[in-house]
Amino acid sequence: MSAKEKLLSVSNLNVAYGNINAVHGVSFDVAAGEIVALIGANGAGKSSILRSISGIIPYSGSISYKGKDLKQTAADFIVALGIAQVPEGRGIFGNLTVMENLKLATWHRQDKENIARDFDRVFTLFPRLAERKHQLGGMLSGGEQQMLAVGRALMSDADTLLLDEPSMGLSPVLVREIFRIIAEINKAGKTILLVEQNANMSLHIAQRGYVLETGRIVLSGTGQELMGNPRVKEAYLGG
Amino acid sequence: MADFYKNILERWQNISTHRFFWPVFFAAGLAFSIVASAFDILDLYLQLILIYVGINIILTVSLNLVNGYMGEFSIGHAGFMAIGAYTASLLTVNVFPAGALNYLFPLAIIAGGVAASVIGLIVAIPSFKTRGDYLAIVTLAFGMIVKSGLENIEVIGGPRGFLGMSKLTTLPWVFFWTVLSVWIIRNLVYSKFGRGVLSIREDEIASDLMSVNTRQVKIIAFVVSSFFAGVAGGLFAHALQFINPRMFDIIKSTDILIMVYLGGIASIAGSIIGAVIYTILLEILRPLGIWRMVLMPLMLVLLMIYRPRGIMGMREARFFVPLRDLLAAKLWKQKNKEAPDASA
């Protein structure tokens, strides 16, 4: 890890909603080209960490990306810097078409030729979306919406994708499909920070992982190590 | 008989998908409005109603940009209208030379719009610092502040109002400004900027995560909306030749809101339909006197029960939809018909 360059680094992150502390002094790093999984139960603070990185909730502590401190950076500019989030619940614009949803993610981009190329890429990766181009986002099935959400993040041309529960509400077949695509995107050069309750699948594709409990990191290690850890086995992998 | 209607419908669909008809409609409308007002084909009362219809279309379309497309709730549109009305009137009465008024009138209208949009900017900057329903409260207060402010400035007549404007708002001018406003707002809605506006209504946080600068988009949309309210105010003042602060109170703002929701949110065609129906109905029901103030809300209640999204809610007449969208959707439908896919 230390040999590689730190792309995203979070140190001593604290997030509070009113009097309730959701995240207590969490620190971790993500290196370029990695898949890092944050696993934990409901309310462990996983989503709060992603939201802080994207700049949509206030926090204390520091988060830096490519050496730049993100605290004073507006959410829309963080995307332009190269961090795109697929929010929990997907955040699809239901009354806009699939095409419009994808186009919105290119808001900050001026490079027309590359945008056209990225459209092709997304439609190759998700042929389903190409078929439904002119359908409203709200009319898609859950799996298609998840594909659209990931496709949108790719359209923003970010180097780093933050995925918040991509397997939520999907059938086992679709879950496998989504994880296969995540691994594929990672192979194509994107860094991925994955937040999941599905520990089994995510540790499988992740190079490294962190286990969160009530807002603290309690365990960390490579994906393999964590899968072998008795505590993880008992709590998240069903024995 | 059924064939006859079908035929007409098909004709209309053809017309509405050919952009060649835009300039034709514009030229025909302009010619009609010039002829009608020059040769007294329409009596003055009818002309005045048409002028009100035009002004109300401008007000409705511009408010729809904020309330319908962007999903925020602004209730101070009459305040911006008042600022436009007073600015334009002060210019034509006190500043511009009387001999050149006819030529300087567009300038006065634009000045009214600019004044309203500057105030709009001042209102928008603090209101959009936070998310949520603050805009409704701020604009409500703003409308009241404008009214009491105008009532307390003696130089412009205070509560007695301001007069001395010549009748500069003619049918052709109203037609021109109405088409211009509708055209500009329609183009705005179907631009990249418009997609940003829509995404704010759908999900503001997701919109932020898509790199849309939501605060900037909201401020610009609000400023554009206030500009056209100011334009409408300037036209209104020179149609009536008399304005007083009471004309621009909360009732007027409510009128505009009713037209927006009657016609349907997020629809240009809906705004036009809503403004036309509401304005004409108010005139037709005039003999009922105070009872029409009972009938109109009743109509609104029934509308909300049976058609909660308004006449054209969230839909658009093909006439206003960009050709590339119509074409793309048509091709896509054809393709799907040829190869019906196994849907999930």
C-alpha cells in the first residue's frame, strides 16, 4: 500500500447528525486503481463517509483527493475533480429520459468527442440502457436503474467511483451481474470505493477492505484476509 | 364524422412537427394583430382582453420556469411585475422625450425587466443559500415589502398610484413580447441549462452529484423568471395607463399561481392554455360580480380533484418539443416495434 500513491485519503473523519455521532475519527486511504470495500451493518456510518467525500454533508476532519483538500470544495466541483458517486437509492431523475439522465452527468465537461466516446462505452457496457434510451428513468426496473446510475457516474469521466450499496434491492442474479461489471470497470482503470452490506460479494472483488461498526473502523486488511477472519465470518458472512 | 376529426388531428400533427410553421404562425399573428388594431376590426374591449391574455401568458410561462420546471415555490411574482411596471412607467413619463415615446417604448419595457431581474438576483442570492421551502416564505415577504414600499414613496404617488402613461401597449407589441418570452423560455428549458433545472426538481442532491452547480442554476432561472415578470409589468402599466400598489398584492400573485397550476406544471403549452382560459373565463363571468370569486376557486378545487396535475401537467405539445427529440423518439419506437425485446 505505502509503495503506491495515495489517491484519496480520509483522516480523522467525524460526522454528526444533530447530537448523534455517525462517524468517529475514521481514517483510511485509497490508492489509484484499487477496489476498496467498506462493509458494515445498517447505521455503521458507511454512507455518511461517502457523502462527506462527495461534499453533500458537513463533517470535521480532513479528506483530500490527489493532494487537494476537499473541505472547502463545493459538491459539483468535487465531481469535476474526478470523484463521482452512485448514491444510495440510485438518485435517478424519474421524469427525465435515460438519455437525459446520462447527459446531465456531463454538465462540467467541454470535451465533446470524448463525451460521444463515453456514450458508446456506457451503451456497450449496458446494452439494456441503449434499448431504453428514450424511456423515462422512473419507468426502468430496479436493475436497470442501478445500471443507469453506474452509467451516469461513468459519463462524468471521474477517475474514482463511490458506489453506495449497488446491490440493494436486486435479485441474486442481478447482484452478481452488477459486481461483475464493477470489476470490469475497475480493470478499465477506475478506482472504486465500494460501500456494501453484501460483504461476501464485495470482499470477493475488493483488493482491500475495512469493517465498520458504529462509526469506527474495527478491522482492515486485504479482501482475502477479511474473508478468512473469524469475526467477519461470524458477523457478515453467516458463519 | 370520426374520419373528419382524425383527419384534422393528423393535419395538426403534421403542422406541429414542421418547424417551418413557426415563422408562419408568427408572421400571421403579427399581421393580424397589426391589422386588427389599425382598422378597428376588433373593438377596444376585445383588444384589451387579448392584451391581458398576452401579459398573463408571459407571467405564467415565466413563473412556470421556477414553480413547474425547477420545482421551487415562488409566490412573489406580482412583486417583480410591480417593479417592472413602475420602472417602465417612470421612464416613459418622466425621462424619455414625449416625441420619441413610440420608439423608446421597447427600451422602457426592457428596463422594467432588467430592474425586476436585478431585484430578483438580490432576492435569489440569500434564498438559495439553503435548501427547502425558504423561497416560498422569502418571496411572500418580498411581495408584501414591494407593495408597502411603493405605498410609502410619495414621489411616485404612494397609495394613490401613478398615472400619466400614454397607451403604448398595443396588440402587436403584446403579441411580439409574448412570442419572444415563450420562445426564450422554451429554448432555455430544452437546453443543457434546462436539463439542470429539471434535475433540481427531480432530486437536488443527485443533481449536485452529477456536477450540476445547483445554486447557480437556481439563481439564473429565478433571475430570468423575474425579468419576464418585469416585462409583463411594463406592458400592463402601459395598457391600463394607471397603476397603484394594490394591483400587485398577494391576490395578483395568487392569480398567476392559479394559471400555472390550471394549465399544468412544467409545460409551455399548459401555461398558455391556463393563461388563456383563466383570463377569458374571468371576463365571461364578469356579470356574476363578486360571485365569480366563488366560482373560480371552486373550479380550481374541482380541477385538483379530477386532474391534479393541471390540464397539461408534465406534458408538452409537440409544437414546442425540439425536432431532434421528436425524431429520436419516433425512430426508437419504430425500432422497438420491429424487434420487440424480451422485457425484464
